[in-house]
Amino acid sequence: MMLGLLYGLMLGAGVYLVYMSCWPEESKQKTARRRQTRLRQQLAQAGLDRVTVTHVNVASVVLGLVAALIVLAFTGALPVAACFGVFAALLPRTLIGWQAQRRHQVMRGLWPDAVDHLRSATRAGLSLPEALIQLATHGPQELQPAFAEFARDYRSGYSFNEALARLQHRFADPIADRLCAALRLTREVGGTELGRLLATLARFLRDDARTRHELAARQSWTVNGARLAVSAPWIVLFLVCLQPAAAASYQSAQGALVVAAGVIVCVVCYRIMIRIGTLPEEERVLQQ
């Protein structure tokens, strides 16, 4: 049985290598860069600018090894320990994504007030840089640190467009991209419709935030149900494997296949449920 399992793994590895050889090396590098770019964007959205992709990868490897060793020490079942090690390795990226989504939802409700402050400042006669700088003290509290960084950048010698691009990167938010693009265009070509544009943008953001909040409240049970349905079997598996007799059954080839099949089914079903229950997010089409 073990020899048959080894042959099956070798066959699967060979098929995977043949499949990967059909794609050019450049497309693989582009895919890897795209994943790293997405992780960097999530770090920026979560407010973790000082954390790098390397830090996340190292933390994932360390957590995976520690979790696998702990579960192996309690259960003695290597397949079960390997699964929990993989789950722990995915924990940092999951927490980063959760923090980015939570911060994005909070900021979505704050941007209309920030736009109103900016509109009032421009109507009072302040220039665009001065109007943005005053948001560091008069804007929503959660947005003030980023605008304070903009003020330091602008006063230290950066041009308005450069400081605005750094502010846009710091927020990593589609709404900030839209606002920065409008301010950049107004700065370059001029015009007298900035006040009306900002008023329209604030009204649109409030309507969008209210609609998304209602939809998210209705679909939250789907997301929470998917998380509970995925985590419950593995908690039960860990408790069952605390018994030596039950743990020994998962050390065989059949037990390893059962655990692997459980991982595949849980991942596929979880992704489907999350895709159904999660609202589509805006893409950053105006990022610098």
C-alpha cells in the first residue's frame, strides 16, 4: 500500500512538472510578481507599511513549523500535523486580508466627511495642498496620520503630484485613487467645478457605503457559516486524534488519503461559499 501511494505521488508530481513546462518562464515570473504586488497592496490597505513580503513569508514558515510540531507532539499523527501546519502557515496572510478588509470598510464610511472638509477648505480660499494639509488636524481621526505624512512630504520638497502619489500609495484605496486623480487633474488644467465635483463625490460615497452596509449585513451569515463549516471538522479531528488509537488510524496510507481528501473538499467548498457570500470589491484602476 505504501509503495502504491509512493507511485501515485510520483505520478502526480510528474504530471504537474509536465504541466508547468508548457508555460513560458516569463508568465511564471509575472504570476509570482502579481502575487507579491497583491500582498504588498493588502499590507498597505491594512496599515502595515513597515511590514514587508519577506517578513510575512518568514512568519508563515515559522508558524507552520511550530503548529505542525505542536500537533505532532499531541497526536503523533504526521498527516494531521502537516495539515495543521499548512493552516497555520496561511494564518498571517489571512489576518492581513481580514485587517485590510476591516480597515477598508471603516475608511469607506469616513471618506465622505473628508471630502466635505476638503470642499469647505477649497471654498474658503485655500489652495489644494493647504486643503489637504489641514485634513491632518481637522479631518476624520483615522485618516489624519496619512494626511500628516502628506504634509511632511510636501513641506520637505516633494512636488504636489509626488506627494499626492505617495499619499495614494499610503492609502491603497480605490476611493483615495479617485479623489487623488480628481485633485491632480484640477491642479493641472484648472477649472471652477471642483466644489460641485467634490459634493457629487461625497453624495455618491455615502449612498455606496449605505448600500454596501445593508448588503453585507444580509450576507454575513453566509460567510460566517462557511467559516464555521470549515473549521468545525478540523477541531473535531484534533480532539479525536488525542486518543492514541484514533491517531494511529491516520498514520496509515488510507488515513493520509482521507485527510488529503478532506483538505481538498474544505478548500473548494470554502472558496465557493466565500465567492457567493462576499460582495465584489472595487479595483484600483487609477493607482499610480
